Amino acid sequence: MAQANRWLLTRDFSLIWWSQVLSQVAEGISKLALLWFVYAVTGSPLKTTVIGLLQTLPPILFGPFIGVIVDHFPKKTILIASDVARGVLIGLIPCLVSVESFTVESLYLLTFLYGVATAVFVPTLSSAVPFMVTRPQFTAANALLQSTTSLGIIIGPAVSGLGIALSGSQDVLCVNAVTYFASAACLLPIRLRATEAAQTDGAGWKPFIRNLLEGIRYAFLTHRNILILILLASVYTFGSGAFTTLFPVYGRDLLGLGPVEVGYLWSWLGGGLLLSSLGLLRLSAWDLGRRLSVITFSCVLAGLAVLGLTWTHDLRVASVLVACIGIGFGTWTPIAWGIIQEVAPSGMVGRVMAVYTAVATATSMLGMSAFGWVAESFGSIASIIGIGGVMFILAGGSAWFGQRIGAGNR
């Protein structure tokens, strides 16, 4: 354990890291199994698409409200309750199918509630980091948490596909519920620092609304660097969300790949994300300007690699390019989260992260729609070129932000 804690930073962070490994693998399993299950039950591509939308809407609709809850209730309790809720909801979905009263509407409701539980979990996790590790370790902690997402991308869909083939999506969802319960069990022994206490200034709607407005005002008006970071995050998710969503389309249209080859290529994206996360461990203590320069370089790398997909038909070359895209995409979130954790007061991180997530998710959906329309109207090459252009814009914005930070420190 002592050896493990050197690279997992602290005892409590190591517990939450292993919990996230289970949680992210469970999410990877449930994402494919749920979509497959819904399509098998309804036979409708449109209704299957609605399932994906319902999981995306909660952070947009409730983000600022969730942030107030995160800042004013014990974070450990929220994390455990969110994992338990996701396990129950994922388990209920297949169980309701055998009941005569089952309807698509009930499935939509359960999926939406699952999305709400996930929307609560993410800002709680990020706002708990400052209470488990020291300030110079923030970026490293976020990078390690992102590595669990990479493992979820690599392991989850493969396990889910194998389980569906052998036993069916219903059984996969039922078994997957246990994974969430195991994730919650890993969180039981964690001890957040004593400074992480539930904050409250009274019950009722007026204090709640006051705290809600305080968080929004801080994110958009009080701290200019937070606003700039949120705007740059919007550019990032506008491009990266579109690329990951349309990845199968690009694989088929540009490279002529089937589903097996697309899955293989997808694993290279997860591998690139994992490499990026591990690389960030070495620069956690760098100043903000130098960390933003890393984002600038990685965005240029991702932009060039995205454009490179337009001229190659070789799967091996495409695999290297996709891995480079994963590396480029992988630097933004750990560094951005680390900046928020460093800049925002500890009692405000949950609200700022919830606003950040809400805006980033909304622009991700906008990017999916915009570049999906471009791909359908003008072809996949035009869509890919547009995403590459977005990454170059983000590189320029990050370089400018780094210079602004450096000038402010002089």
C-alpha cells in the first residue's frame, strides 16, 4: 500500500481512484449495454437516440443547482449515494422489462434519473480532490482520475460486447449494477480533511437561491480567469464531443472500416488518453502558464492528427493518428480542473465545477449537432477539417490565456 500511495498520492485518493476504476468500467459497460438493450426492446433508432440525449441533459438543466448541493453537504455521502443510485437504476431497467406495466416512458424516466445521479457525481468528485491531496498535486490527481476514464473506454465496451454476445444485454445490466455497489463500497473508508465540512447558512429556498446566484456570479463575473477557462472549455468540448460522437461515421466513410475495426481504432483513442494522463503526473507542480503551454502544444498535435485522417486509408497509420488525438484531447480536463481547484475557494469549487460542466456539456451537444449536419450536408472530410480548425482555435486561445496568466504574475 505504501508503494501504491506514492503514485496514487494519498491513502484516501487511492481508495477513490480504485472506486473510479470500477465506476468508469461500469459506465462503459452500461453505455453500450443500455443502448443495445433499448434498441432490442423498441426496434427504433430514434428512441435509442433519445436514451443518449436523456443521459446528457441533466448536467445542463440542473448543473448550477447541483453545485449548491455539492458545496453544502458532505461530499463523501453524495459520492456514495450517487453510486448506489446508479446501481439501483441500472438494475431496475432490465427488471422492469418482464413486468406487464413496462413502457418506454418508464425506461426514459429511469435513464434520466441515472443521468441525474451521474451529473451529481462528477462535480462532487472534482470538488473533493482539494480535501484529499495537496495543492501541487491537483493536476496529478485529476490526471489519475482521467486515467480511470481511459480504462473505462478500453475495458468497458469490450466487456459489455462480450457479455451481450454470451448472455444478452439484460443480464449484462443486472450484473453491472453490482459494479456500482462495489465502487460505493470502496468509498466507505475514505476520510476527507477536517476542513471539508458541510456548509449551511439556513434552510429554505432563499438561502439556496442566494448560494446558487453567488456561484453563477463568481463563475461568470467575479473571477475573469474562471470565465475565460469556461469559454475555452466550451471550444474544447465543441470539437472533442463532436469527434467522439461521430467517430464511427468517420471510420466508415473515411477509412472504409467495419464495426470491429472501428472498435479497435476506438481503443487507440482510449490508449492516447491514458498516455496523456500518465504524462501529466510529471508536470502537476508546474505554474499555470507552463501548464497552459502544454495544452497549446497538445491541441496543435490533436488538430494535425485530426486533419491527417483525411489523407490516409491505412489502419495502422490511422491508429497512430487516433492515439495522437487521444493524447491531445487528454491534457485539457486535468489541467482545467486543477486551475479551478486552485483558484476557487474550497466552499465554491462544487458550484464552479457544476457551471463549468453545464456549459461544456451544452456546447458538446451543439458541436455534435453542428458537425453532424456538416458531415451529412458536405461530407465527412469537411466535418473533420472543421474539428481540426476548432482545435487550432483552442490552441491559440490557450496560448493567449497562458500569456495573460504570466503577465498577471509579473
